[in-house]
Amino acid sequence: MAQRMTTQLLLLLVWVAVVGEAQTRTARARTELLNVCMNAKHHKEKPGPEDKLHEQCRPWKKNACCSTNTSQEAHKDVSYLYRFNWNHCGEMAPACKRHFIQDTCLYECSPNLGPWIQQVDQSWRKERVLNVPLCKEDCEQWWEDCRTSYTCKSNWHKGWNWTSGFNKCPVGAACQPFHFYFPTPTVLCNEIWTYSYKVSNYSRGSGRCIQMWFDPAQGNPNEEVARFYAAAMSGAGPWAAWPLLLSLALTLLWLLS
């Protein structure tokens, strides 16, 4: 009986040690969640200063994943970045378009999206973001400012007609006011880019949600948010296994004595 228990304890010790080592490797890998750039179409390999970022992308100039040229293109209609036409259902209202420009700046320039980067198998990028907790006020204002603009789709990631070299509405998709396809702010922010964002219940300044808009003179609030979620994802780390290891080792010594 004692021999059987000893064998079982030895196996359990080996298992706990393996799990602890795996946690250690994971914790090391997760240091890359902070101050990183996505492996995507136009992102720099590493973030760094970009003194000449254009207009709405300027808040990231001290530490950016985008180049000056990318920031300029982010402000153009049907730019070379993705050949995306904001005016696919007539002229988009300027108040609405500024949110899409800011959305592009955040996506291209932010080095603070690491906790939400996921690998993807797509021809034009190797990574994307998923479920970025967007501050609720940023989403609500985006939705409010786009109420008078028109679109023909609720998912802008796919399903377009690209035969002309830029996106057009697919056959049978009628242009309607934004609120027809996006009846609530949550539907807009969550679904337009296939859950790149997930609207947070937290407010701006809480340190728990990503701000699309911020005053760079006050620092970048998204740095704190990234640190919080990176730490939450790393959990207790390998040290959590040590009390169990010690207890098992003492029991094993007692059985062998």
C-alpha cells in the first residue's frame, strides 16, 4: 500500500513540476504583451518615437507602431492602406468619419494592444486584435456621431464587392442609416470589425478600458490598461505550485522513512 502511494505521489510531483515549468514559460512569453506591435500589414516591427505623425494619430507620436506615412494615409479616403471607401453609401458625415480615422490610428499606432493580439491565418496579416475593451463613452459617441451617415453592411471586415479595386456594397445590400444596421452602440463597436472591440462597462480614466481618444499631454492612459490586463492574464505564475510541491515532498519523505 505504501509503495503504491509512493508511486502515485512521485507521479503527482512530476506532473506539478511540468505544469510549473509550463507556467514559467507562459509568464516569460507574456512579457511580450507590453509595448509591442502587431505582425500586420503596415505595422512597424517595434514601437518607437514618430515626431511627425499626422493630425489624429499624433497622440501616439512618443511611442508608435505606425510610421508618418501610415498616419497620413489613415486620414485619406480610399487610401493605399486597405483601399477602403468610407463613402460607399454617399458622403460620410465628417463627425462620423473622424471616429473611423481615430479607430485606424489606434489600430495602426498603439503599442498597448498586446493583451488582445491573436494569431490569424490571413494573407495580409499574421495577427489581429480580439475583444479590446473599448471605453463605453468612446463607443457611445462614435455611434451618436454616425447616426446620420449611411452604410449597407453590419460587418465591414468581409462581404464587400472589390472588383473595382475598392469596396462597394454587395448586390442586394441596401444603403440605410447607420442605426438600421447598428441599432445600439454595442452592436456598432462589437460587430463592425468582427469583435476587434468588445465594449467595456468601464469608463474613460478607469484604467480598465482602452481609450480611443486621449490627451497626450496627460500621458497615454492605455499603458496602464495594458499593464493591468497583462498582469491578470499571467495569473499567480509558477510560484503558486510551490506549497503543493512542498507538501507532497514532505509526505513522500515520511512514507520512505
